[in-house]
Amino acid sequence: MATTTAQLVLTSTDLLSDSLSLSAIATLTGAGNSTGLTSTGGLARKTTESASQYTLFAAASYTDDKAHKIYLKNMETSAGLYFLISIHDVEVGRIYAGDWALIPWSADTTSDDADFKITPSTSASHTLEYMIIHE
């Protein structure tokens, strides 16, 4: 059984009226059980060359309604360059230069309504680091 742990640490001295120090740790497990997630698509990078939408993960390639986790990191350094994150045609959010995200994904396989997609902000070259950890 694989054991994968995710940790988030947030600190700030000027975001709130008091200093902020927050830490959260989770062991990534399967849907409805305590078994660790056992598969990964590997850590990879995608460099885009247009402002077209790209399907990063097709739901049909994964098991429906499981505890999949997607890691994303925008490798760019220019502040205005972002990737728009969408599931089918629903905009989840944007990750700007240097931003990262760990997003749960159910991969509903009933149609392409759950495909995980990215759209770069411009047609200039953008690089995204990504990985899926899945059941």
C-alpha cells in the first residue's frame, strides 16, 4: 500500500490583525476507505504554444467517482501569465506565475463533462508542472 502525505503551511505577519500560522496535513486515501492512493501518472511538464484549451486529464481514462488528486504548478515567473483551470466548461480558477494547487477530482466518466482542462492566458510559451495521484 502506498502512503502519500500532503502538507500545507500558511504563514503571514500582515494578512490579519494578528500573525497567521496554519498547518494542515492529510494522508491521501481512496474514496470511502483508509487505503492509500496507489497510482500516479508521474510528474510531468507541459509547455503550451497557443492560447487554445488543452485536455490535461480525460475522465474516461480514470475510474468514476474516486478520490483522485491533481497537482498543478505554474512554472512561469512573469506575474500576468496564468492557466485557467476548467472541468468541462466550468471555470474552477486561475493559477498565476509561481502558484500551485492540489485539487480533488472525481472523474465522472458518464460523458466528457468531467474532463480536466487548462487554457494558457496567451499564445506565448507557458509551462505547467502536473501530476495525478489516483486509485
